[in-house]
Amino acid sequence: MLISQDVAQLKDLVTKHRRALHQIPELGLSEYKTKEYLYNFLQYLPNIEIHEILDTGLVAIFKGTKEGKTLGFRTDIDALPITENTDLAFQSTHPGKMHACGHDGHMATMLGFAQYLATHPQEIIGTIVLVFQPAEEGPGGAQLLIDAGLFEKYGIEQMIGLHVFPEFDEGVIACRKGPMMARNGEVYITIKGKSAHGAQPQIGADAIVATSAVISGLHTIISRNLSPMDSAVLTFGKITGGDAMNIIAQEVKIEGTMRAFSDEVYETMTRRIEEIAQNIAKGYGCEAEVTFNHMYRVVDNDAQMVAALEKIVGDSYVTTPPYMLAEDFSMYQQKVPSLFFFVGIRNEALGYTHPLHSDQLQFNEEYLLGGVECYRQLMKELNQ
């Protein structure tokens, strides 16, 4: 997209921030060095108010002289427990931790936007609230901030956020109206049987056999309990159980993930998982205990805000397909109309094709300026 001259001048600043932050990745709710770095930059900007929220979060506020909405802009600040595998000169200095989801880029984009607001106060309309949110990767910092009174304290009327995305080329801004990312949850099932000698299976109740049947039965939910027009995923990626090769297993545990693009589908899956697991296990003389960890909601973009984004981006705009990935930005969308969009970072010639959460994720900081430009123009467009 076309980058204004004033935003283009932020390239070196944004690059500096991204590379410095990339070197100090920290996990959710432990982002103390990251918070210190952010605060040390923000505190010297003119016309800014800075507030702490939670132990590691920050809120920065710019107030304009023109009447308008109170718009919130969010960046996540946490990293992942991944050992970096790149040849970057600014690699992670924290062993076993890496900004493998691009949050370093998100923070750099936000700091670039903060710099722009501080040096162009005449352009600020209404109130701009910059939210530096911890723990997006877990346990879900967005909800923690909501519970801490984010919306009540600062009066945010609409929320905006972005994510770098390697499935779109550099310079592309991608979004869609309505559901864009899935609601997700974790599923934990314990199958309890009765132990016996492997040579006398009739005396016991085999939790392994029961679990096999439960898993097969659960996978019929997608094909038989949901409409073919609905999209959903149910995956069990972990199974543990049994004591020895010649002992009928007394207990087996399975863990999985579930995802859907609507609350109705998600709730149907939840109900059927419990019913199927318990009834099939019972048929094998076993019991099933089912628990859920309901995590993030559907990223559901406000149609008018998406239209505003499409208008300002022009030919660089792409309508993204929905993804089964999940994002806790969705929790803000339960409170106010909100917009979440992708910033393309893919460059096949340079090998910047690795997916999010890869230990080799890389990107060119120049294209973070597209996010700054979108933020700048959305501030105006959403106040029309």
C-alpha cells in the first residue's frame, strides 16, 4: 500500500525496535524486560499518558484537540518457548525463547505509531489508547485486561489490532468481514477401566480398547453431527496410559483441541464430545471423565470497520479466507466493535516463507510500516 512520507521516515526507528525486542523474548505474564523497554521509549514522548495494567502490561494514551471516538489499538508482547534457529545477527539472547509469532514486529509497529502520534498531535482525533497486552499465547491476556477494567477505565469504543502473516506477500493487507479466525478450546478425557492380567482380559475393563473406540466415535461429530456447510476441527494429539505390555490398562488420558467458526457449532461439539465419550466408554465397561478449557472466541470483524480498512488500503487489500488459528483479540470483540487484520510478510526470494510459530520465522521490517499507515488512516476514517 502507499506509505505516506511521514510514516516512511519511521523505518529506521521501527527496525531498531523490532530487532531490540527480538533479542529479549519473554513468556506470558513474565515480560518484565519487554515492559521496561517499552516504557523507556514511551516515557520520553510528548503529549502521552502511560499507565500500568497487570504486572507486565502498559496503556499509553494520546488525547487530541478534535472531538472523536476513543479508539483502542492493541499489540501483544509475549513470546514462545521455542529455541531460535536463524542466522539473524539479532537472535534471541534468552535460551529456549523466541518471538516466533511476530509479536516483536507488532510491538515495533505500535511504537512507530506512538512516535507518529507524539510528533503529529494536530492529527489526533478523539482519544487514542495504545494497549501493550501480555500473554496472548497463554493464558489469554486480553481477558485478564478486560477483567482489570480496561474498557471501563479508558472508555474504548472500538478496538483495532493486526498480525504479521507469512501466507500473504509483503505489502499486502488482508482481512474479511465476520468470522476470520476460530473459537478454540482444549479437551481432556480420562477413560477409567479395571486392571487385570493381560492373559485374563475378561476379568478387567480395558481402558485402551475403550479409548480407541472413543476416539473413533468422536471423529464422527464433524461428519455426522454438524452441517456439511459448517467448518470445525477436532484433533487429539496426545494419549497416555497403561502400565505394562501384559497388563490390562486401568486408565488412559487423551488431550485434544477443538475449533469452530460459530458459537453454535462449538457448543454442539462440546455437548457431543461429552455424550459420545461417556456412552462409548460405558459400553466397554469403563467410565469417561470429560473436561474442557474454553479459550478464545471467534475473531469476528465488524463489517463497517472492514469497509473502512479496504477503502484506505486500496489495491493492496486482499480478502483473506478464514483460518482455524485462534487469537485472544477476539475477547475484545465481545465488548466493542473491533477490527483485526493481517500484514503480509512473505518473500519467497529471501526465504521468508516459514509459518508462524516456526523457529525460523523471519521478515523485513520495512513492511511493518503498512501497519503504521493503516493505524494512522483508520484513526481518521473511523471518525468520519
